[in-house]
Amino acid sequence: MTEIVLDRVSRWFGNVVAVNDVSMRIGPGVTGLLGPNGAGKTTLMAMMTGFLAPSSGEVTLDGRPLWRNTDAYRLIGLVPEREISFGYLTGRQFVRANADLHRLPDAAAATERALERVAMVEPAGRKIDTYSKGMRQRVKIAAALVHEPAVLMLDEPFNGVDPRQRMELMELLRQMGEEGHTILFSSHILEEVERLARHIEVVVSGRHAASGDFGAIRRLMTDRPVQYFLRSDDDRALATLLVAQPSVRAVRFTDAGIDVEVSDLGQFAHGLPRWARERDLLLREVSPSDESLESVFSYLVAR
Ligand SMILES: Nc1ncnc2c1ncn2[C@@H]1O[C@H](COP(=O)(O)OP(=O)(O)OP(=O)(O)O)[C@@H](O)[C@H]1O
């Protein structure tokens, strides 16, 4: 069993604090690292793979510090977000170069095994420049897997990958998680993380905001107060009935209608059509006004 532990880890670049006092454990199975752009996911992964030293705190792999621990690097594979800059190589040459860098005893056989694992044997003779985004992602994964590491980290692996290839990549990662590998992938898309991850860690503005299975994270996100914009044929009458509802926290008139802050979305969504019918009110518009992921994340941080 391979476990990566972050203990009060921070990393700053000049006066930018990219990661701020984060503690978490990443164990076997698939974990999703969820956070908006600039949250610090890439910096966290760089520290968890030994590419970057923490400014303070410690990252350990099975109890041993990761930084400058060359033995640990043999247990870890990283699939970075950036594109392969050696597009003139064939997929096979690229994976083989990584096998050689690891000084694997049978680099040729290891290369073929890794290509098979990601179903890229057939196109492996072609130049990477001719690959689709999904194929390039696969080759990057093969290169990261060539030394058969126990831990695989992937930075935004599904960005720009078409839906069919995304499903196939997810299936591959799921299988590897079931085999007992420790898999961590980052994403800024909740649905993506929910579909694949057994466990989710949420980071926002460099801080650890939440942790749990997708049910727990989803609940945190849906239990927060939400803003709705409503318009009806009699907004004053609508406001009067809304303020009487326990699920409504605040009502405010705007030029175009009314803004409503809802504390219990379930009750509000079920009740609203009934309340309007009972008073003979015609609802002309009901729309969420702050459904962006950023607002969900800010709520989590402010808790
Ligand atoms: N080498 C660096 N020098 C200066 N600032 C940096 C450096 N690397 C990261 N940062 C800053 O640290 C913060 C976190 O960046 P990071 O790339 O880790 O976030 P992220 O969650 O991976 O975002 P994205 O998904 O956009 O890549 C950002 O404000 C970024 O500008």
C-alpha cells in the first residue's frame, strides 16, 4: 500500500502563496483533486511527485520525505498538463525515452507493455504530431507508467479530450485504482471528478477547503445558500409570500424583478410552484443567479 501524506505544506513563489498550509492523505484507489483555475493543484502535484520542494511543511511517501528521495521517484509517475514538446518523435520513441531515463533493464519490453496498457500499440509507430488530443494523453500516460509505478498523478487529464476518449481514459484509471494503484487526478469540473473519484479533495486559493466522498462534497455544495432571480405578474405579492417561507432567507427588489436568497433549495424548489398557484400568481422567470463553480468554491472556503 502506497500513501502520500502532506503535513502542513505551503509553497510560495516570491510573494505569491500558491499552496497554504495544506494537510491531506492520498491512499490507494482514485482520488480527485478538485479546484478552480489557479487553486494550486499543479503546485501541489509538483510537490507530491518530488519536482518541487515545499517552502514549509513536509510531503512523505510511505513515511519517507519525498524531496530529493530518488528511490521514491521510481514509485511515482506524473502525467503533466502541458503538451509533449517532442511531437517529431513517434509515440513508441517517446515512451522508450522515458524507459531509458529510468534505466529499465528491458526498456523495449517495458515500452510495449505500457503502450498496450493504454491501447496505443497500433498508432505507436506514427509521429506524435499526427495524434488526436486523446491519443497524446494516452501516450503521456504510457510514458508515466513505463516503470510500473505504484502512484500515478495526472494534471487535468481530460482537458480537451473528446467524450468517447474521456470515457476510455476514465475506465483505464478506474481499473488501475481497483488494482490497488494510488491514482490522483486534478480537475476543475465537479461532474468529472464525481464520475471517477472514490475520494475527493477540494482546494481553493491554495487552501484545503473540503474532503470526502462525492456524496459529502455534493451535499456541501448543494446545502449552501443559493441566489435566485424571480419575475412574476405581481412581484410585491410574490415577495410577501416568499418572506413567510422558512426556506427563504432574504428577498430584495431589483428594477427587473426580485432577488431571493434561498437557504434550503429542496424545499424552495418543491414549494415555489404550489405557493404561486395558491395565490394565483403567474411566474414568468425563475433562474439561479450564482450557479458558477467559483461561487460554490468561495462558499466552501468561507465556511
Ligand atoms: N513558478 C511560479 N512562479 C510564480 N507564481 C506561480 C508559479 N507557479 C504557480 N504560481 C502561482 O500559484 C498559484 C497556483 O498555481 P497552480 O498552477 O498551482 O494552480 P492550478 O490549480 O493548477 O491552476 P490551473 O488549473 O490554472 O493550472 C497561481 O496564482 C499561480 O499564478
